[in-house]
Amino acid sequence: MKWLLRALLALLLIAGIAAAGVWQWLRSPLALAAPSVELSIEPGTNPAEVARAWVNAGVQTDARWLYQWFKWSGQAKQIRAGSYEVHAGITPRELLDKMVRGDQVMEQLRLIEGWNWRQVRAALAAAPALKSRTATMSDAEIMAALGQPDVAPEGRFFPDTYAYSRGVSDLTVLKRAHAAMQQRLAAAWGQRATGLPLKSPDEALILASIVEKETGAPADRKKVAAVFINRLRVGMPLQTDPTVIYGLGETFDGNLRKRDLLSDTPFNTYTRGGLPPTPIAMPGAASLQAALNPAATRDLYFVARGDGSSEFSEDLAAHNRAVNKYQRGGK
């Protein structure tokens, strides 16, 4: 029986040494092929594939050890998809903790109030580490992919800063921006003033885009909205330059001429009454609120003072005096 006891003691000793070795490995820094190693984990990647991917990316250890650690920890199924970056000094325990927490490397895409759809597409194309799915898609294909077939993309995305993990699809970011605009628009429409000459949230979005482009000073925003609301009420053409410029598209050279104001397009609010067919830009939250809760005024006109603010008038005679004063240098 002594030999059996000795064998058991030997096995216990070996197991203890192995356990101590594993414990030490878990607490020791992993060797890296570079000062930092990056890895994007796609949804549905199993733990064994994650372990191999880290080794292939530059973590210099045995992938089987990493996988067994993930498995023995009981947290293998909690590893989150995303983009990760590790630096010299990270241990196997810290590596797993990072993936379980979802401590990802994040990039940012900023969409600016007043941008048009061309600018949005350019920003997507220039965004760092964003996987391009939309580059070869038409506008119609993009909107169909977002569940909005036959809807123009202009103005349909909320201007904000969107954080995303490296390697995510640009369509994924667009979905977030589109959902954000839908939510903001629905909330603003639900809190709209009574008696507005707007038949739908879409019309509110179109008006808000015009308010966004026409407002120089934030304090004037609701007054600008009131002018256009008042014009719609009395059947007066909106006569707003930004819609004309939008209709000119890429042919606009920065100088709006009289012939442009007389050249009819669906967006020329000098030659056509009512709202244009689509938004002309992305309105921010303040413009959405202004369009649906304008100032209580009877103003029908405004003119830029030259300092970013505007002078508002109820009648044409007063407006002409303001134009003479602020635009023509009169007194």
C-alpha cells in the first residue's frame, strides 16, 4: 500500500506544481509582438476562435492555453464582440476581463447640424476604422437597407457625435443616427403647438431643416420659424435662399444670382409655394423644437443685421427699411 500512497502524493505534488504554474501564468504579462495589439471580434465568434485570433494578431502564447483559460473561468460565453486593443503588461486574466467588460477601442463620427446628405456620405467615407458598406450603394439602396424604401435620405439622420468600435459597418452607425432622428422628431411632434399649418412630422422636418439653415443667432431661431409658419398660414411663398441653393446642387458656386432665384426647380421657394419636397439639411434638436413651437409673432420678414442676428418685420414697408439700413448702408 505504501507504493500507492507514494503515487498519490506524487500526483498531488505534480497537480500542485501545475496549479501553481497556471496561477503564475494567469498573473504574468503576456508577450506581445508589438507595443500594442488590436483585434476585432465579430459577433458569433466562439472562444476557441477568439483565442487563436489573439495569437494570430500578435499575443505570443499558446492559443490552447488561452482557450482553456477562457473555458475554465466560466466566462467564455460572456466575451463580447467588438474592437479591442491591448498593451505590453497585460495578463491573461486582464485580457479576459477586458473582453467580458466590453472595454473596446472606440472611434467617433460627428454629424453636424445643417449638413446635407452629400456631406454625411463624405464623413462616412473619411471616418477612421469604419467598415464601408454604403460606398457602392445608391441612396435608394441605403434607405431600403434602413427600412425606409422610397424615402429620400436628406435630413433623415440626427446630427450628433456617434461612438463606434473599430471595424463596425457604416450602415450600423447610420441606423443609429436614423433611429435618433425618428425618435427626436416623434417627440417634438408630440409636443407641437396647436394650430400649426403642418400636416405631418415629415413637413415639420422639412421646415426644421430650413430653420436650421436660416438661423444665424440661436436666440432668433423661434422667430425665424415663426416667419415661415406665418407665411405658410397666409399662403405666401417662403422665399428662402437656402432652398434655392440646395436645388442648384453641386453647380452652386457660392454666389447666388438673380437668375438662380428665377430658375424654377422643385426646391425654389420663390417660384413655388409651400414647402419643398424634402428637407434640405439635417436639423438639430433646437430647430425641430423651433419649427413646432415658434415664437408668437406676426412677423413675415427678416433680414441679416451683419452680426449673425436678424431684424424682423411684420410688413413689407418695415422690411424694406431694415434692408436699406442693414444691407445697403442706409439710415
